Amino acid sequence: MANTSLDKAKKAKDNEFYTRYDDIQAELNHYREQFRGKVVYCNCDDPAESAFSDFF
């Protein structure tokens, strides 16, 4: 099965793929109670551009 988006990115040497905020929210809302009162460390190059940092 071909994945044209990834093929184009590979050829363009553009390997910056980010998880969208909506995807993070949809998944992590299932674990709301497990995160309550916890500290979450987000390993990212730039927290200002991290959807995970924005979510938490």
C-alpha cells in the first residue's frame, strides 16, 4: 500500500511530523483520573511548539 504523503516528505527530506492537539486530547481524555495531581514531563525541543505541552 502506498503512502504518498510520507513518500513526498521522504523525497523532500521533511521529517517533521507532529501529533495534533485534537488527537492528543481524544486519547488522553480516557486517562483523566490517572493524570489528576500528577506532574508530566514532556520531552520536546521547543515547548512552545509542542501540542503535548499545550494539552497539559
